Amino acid sequence: MPFGRHGQDAVRAHATAYSLRYPASHVRIDLGTLGPDAVTVGAAILPLVGFFARGGWPLEPEPKEPNPAWQTNLQDRAAQ
């Protein structure tokens, strides 16, 4: 949902009220210029960041824990 300029002053006032004075004096809150697909593109990039951080390799599968004894016994009985 585009927020637009009509709410920009309220966002600035809220951010200023909840920020430290010195850092807030060095920051500018303005409208984004990325267009209506900015959220979609940003969300699509998140999985790629992890992929490239691993050097382009897929996630290692988690080691499988052994079955509990009752499940192994049940499988053995079913196989007989």
C-alpha cells in the first residue's frame, strides 16, 4: 500500500520522538524511489543473500536423529 507524502510528517515526528538527538540530526526520512515492486524484490533477495554467503552451496541437510527404540521395535515387528 503506497503511504505517500500525507503521512511522512507523522513518521518523521514519531521517529524523532523515539530516537537519540544527535543521530536523528544526521538522518533524513524521505519517500522511497524504488517503485511499487520494492517489497517484492527485497523479499526475493533475502534467500539469495544466504545462498551467496555460503558460496553458492545449498544448505547442508540436518543430521537425522536415530529413531526411538519403540519405533524401531514396531518397524521390526511389522517387517516380520
